[in-house]
Amino acid sequence: MTDRERIRSKSLAELIADLPRLLIELFKAEVAHLRAEFAEKAKHAGVGIGLFAVAAFLLFFALGVLIAAAVLGIAVALPAWLAALIVFVALLLIAGVLALVGVRSFKRMNGVAPKQTIDSIKEDADAVKGMGKYDN
């Protein structure tokens, strides 16, 4: 006898008695789904935050190099100043690339709200009401 046949052969009292257990199982499944969705979003946010931190760190040193370039440009002729300016531009480019990758990571997060879990809960509520998609 399959599960469907067993369910169909149960009496109304047995089905009503199973309802609290089924609702608890449904709630636990939705909480597990919520946790999984938040873990995925946290991973993308963590990568973005880490890359922004590295970009800020490099910008801090880029500012120091720019100051050194200004000092060397005034104190010495072209070669030392030009070398410091080249290092500054390279650090600036690296920080810009890291910042763009961090922005892309945040965009992949697609908002903070757990949209999949909310949609799943709405479907479950519709099924309990007897509306929408559910197993017959």
C-alpha cells in the first residue's frame, strides 16, 4: 500500500490528529529553509565586506604613497617622484577593481529579505486554506 493509499484510508479523526504533527514538521522545514537562505546571503555579504576592507586598506597606503610622491616631487627631480606616482596609480587601480568586485558580490545577494522562504510560507498558507498549488 502506497503512502497516498494509506492517507486516503485514514479516518477524519486520524487525519485531524495528525494535523499538529504535520504543522510542526512544516514549521521546522520552513525554519531550516530560512537558515539556509540567510547563510547563502551572509556568504555573499561577507565576501563583499572583505573586499571593501581590502580596498580601504590599499587606499590608505595609496594616500601615503601620494604624499610621498608630492614630497619627492618637490625635493628631488623627476625619477623618484615619477616612480612614487606610478606606485600610487597602481594601488589606486587595484583598489578600484576590488571595490567593483565587492559591489558585484553585494548585488548578487539580491536584498536582505528571505524571498524564497516568504514565497514558500505563502504557498503553505494557501495550501492550508485550500487554495493554490498543493498535493491532492
